Amino acid sequence: MVPMSHATPAVTIPGHDAESLYRAVASRDRRFDGRFVLGVTSTGIYCRPSCPARTPKPENVRYFVVPAAAVAAGFRSCRRCRPDRVAARPHIADETGLVERALSLIGQGVVDDAGVAGLAERLSVSERHLHRLLVSSVGTGALGLAQARRAQTARTLLEQTTISVTDVAFAAGFGSLRQFNDVMRAEYGANPTELRRYPTRPDRPADAGSLALRLPVPIPWDGRRLLEFLGARAISGVEATDGQRYVRVLATPAGPAILALDPGADAVHVQLTASDLAAIGPAMVAVRRLCDLAADIDAIEAGLSQVPATAAMALARPGLRVPGAVDGWEILVRAIVGQQVSVAAARTLLGRIVERFGSEVDGIAARDGAVWRLFPAAEDLAAGGQEGLGLTGRRSATLLAAARATASGQLLLEPGDDLQEARRRLLALPGVGPWTAEYVALRALADPDAWPGTDLVLARVATGLDVERLRPWRAYVAVHLWTQYSEETP
């Protein structure tokens, strides 16, 4: 028997009791993968509900909301079902929304960059209150959750690349090799070298000078339509697409990188070109945000199926995701420039902005002779100088005000930030109305219920829909309607 940690209290899973959870385990129900994990006290291992191993006795099972809580209680990851590979989609009693925001920010690496103090400040709570809230809701604190995130990144790199163990440690965000070894033993019951004995190399080889990774995606997954959406809005110099692969330049704290994304049947195939391995972690966060990999697709499609009109959409395009963002500021600029103009016109204007203000990327081998530029930061536009770009005077003034608010820290536009406060501050900007605020909430803030209802296409095709019945998945309805319109309209 494995001793249970007194530091990790039992956490209830809203909507479920021990009997219903055990039924899910006994039936190996894949729908519960990511909802919770089970620790088996007789083996010291934690598994996903669908693990093919022999079902343990009920008295030997403990349930945890997230894998990090199981690790904190002394369990290690099952080598057979690999519960750490499944995106966590926990059920949490979280009326304030603080826990969900904290989990989102931790997943983006805020604790790695700013520590627990920085996370607490971002959430406008004390460190003590944050720790108490996380422990009572998910079973472990911010440090344990951040540690699990680093370990998962490290294991992906160990299994899918030939990068040295030392480089993997620092690329994943560990401060020392000793800490790296200790954490990997606690998480997986093996040191990094042992984990590398069972490689799972990506099935698509990397281009010369690039790193290839495979990120699993919960199915159903419509990667083709997501790439079509991104490709239709690609900005010259920043993005490119050939219909099969989407490529873009990305700013990271470790310097610029170039991402190439190729959607598979159940995964995103990523090629990363960067001059510093420390760019890997931020790049993976960017891919997950851009491709909406954390979406609870089963719950979303179950919700859409409650209304006949949207049920037909879900059946026609199963697995459709909301195209996200690699940077909230970039989405705000896209939204401001795209007000009341066509997608093609917005691309032209954005290309001019990038050409004037975007810095050319050096030190990375360009693909096919292309010249890559970083999307301009808010600081680049805050001084003005937008004359001659083709923007109206009003739109130029709006862009300038948004740049200054973002550069000064008044606007925070990342998933996990307060949705209502972000909307309030956006609407306070001159020239920003409901459509712009909702579009930013949909793509940059990852609000699943964002609804840019004044959009010209939505206003036309959503006639007759009871929008209130579509909560809390209206963002997905919007993307379905945009996609349907583009496919049916020459």
C-alpha cells in the first residue's frame, strides 16, 4: 500500500459521487479522460479512467481532479495509459472563475515567468488565498501545477527528440539538473534517461534545422478548417500557407521562432525553427492557444446538440475549434483594422503595418527564401506614425489609443485574464464597440461564450437562432456560422 499524503486533501468532483466515478472506470469510458484521474493505492500509480489495465477494487481507488494532485499525494503516472498526455478538462466548483483563470495562466507559464507572487497579482488576490483556493478546488497549489506542466513538456521532448537531457531540462524551464531529475522521478517514477528508452518519434520528419513535435488532440478534431480560417487571414511577412501547412513567425522571451503547423487526424504536427531551445516552451503554449487544443469538445458538441439548428452544424463539422491567438495584442490590432472592411482589405492594411513597424527576423534560416517579420509590439505603434497606410483617421486614432493602453499595462488580453474587466477596458477605448470587444474575447481571451452578434455575416445568418439558448458555447456557434457561410458563398 502507498502512504497517502496528508498535504493533499480529498477534493470532490462536482456532479459526481464515488459510485458514478467508479462506474466510469469500470466501463473504461473515454469520455471521462481529462475529467479526473484515479490513484490506485495498491500500486502507487495514477491512471486515466479508460486505462486498459485490470480495474482496481473500489476500496483501493482515490480520485483526483488533475494529475498534479495525484502526484502531490504520492502517485506516479501510469506507463500504459499515459494520463499526462490527455489535456485536463476538470469539473471544478468555481463560482468566482478564479480557479479556471489560475489554471489557464499557469498553463501559459505565468508561474515560470513571474512566480506565484506574479500569478496572485495577475488575479488580484493574495498568495495565501490563491493557494487555499487551488488546494481546496483541485488538490494542489500553483507550484505543483507549474511543476507538472514543465514535466509534461520535458517528457514530450525526451520522447520525441534527440536533444540532450541537459538541454531538455532548461528548455522545459527547470532551474537545475538536480531539480529536473527529482521532479521527473516524482511525476513518472523514472529519471529522464530511463524515460528516453521508449521514444515516440513524430511520424513526419523535420526539415533541416527544425525540431519536429507531435501534439495529440482530443477527437473529433477538424484541423483542416482551422487552417483554412488562419490561412484566409494570413498577413504577408508574418504568416504563410500552402493549403497543407500553416507557417508563422512568433516572438518568444527567448527570441523569435518560426512555427509550421500541419494538422493530422488526431494531432498537430509541429516544426519549430529557433536559435534558442528556450523558445520551445512558449512556442508549445502558442500552438495550444492557436489551435484551441484545450477545448472540451465533447461538452461543446453535446451543448450544441440541444438546439436543432446547431445540432446540424455539429454533425456537419465535428471537431471544429475556435481559432485562437499567439498574442492578444495582435488580435486587437486585427480587429481594429478589420472593422467594417473585407478580410482581403484587412490583410492588405495589416501587411502595410507589419512592413512599416515589424522588425525583420535575423538568425533563423528563412523558408523558401521568405523574409519574416515579427508582428509589431504595442510599443512599436504607441508613438504614432500610421500616416499613409490607408487607415481612416478615426481608425488610426483607435489603434494609437489601443497601443498606448497595451504598452502601459492597462490592457491585458490573454486567456485567464478577467473577461468582464477586459471587455470594460476595451469598450472604453475610442472607436472600439461591441463587435471588436467580442471578437477579441473570442480569439484572444478564449471566452467560449463570446458572441460578436453585430458581425455582418452573423447578423445575416443567425436570424431565428435563440442565442441565449446557445450559452455557454456561442463562440463555437459563431465559428460554425462563419465557416458555413464561407463554404456556401462563392
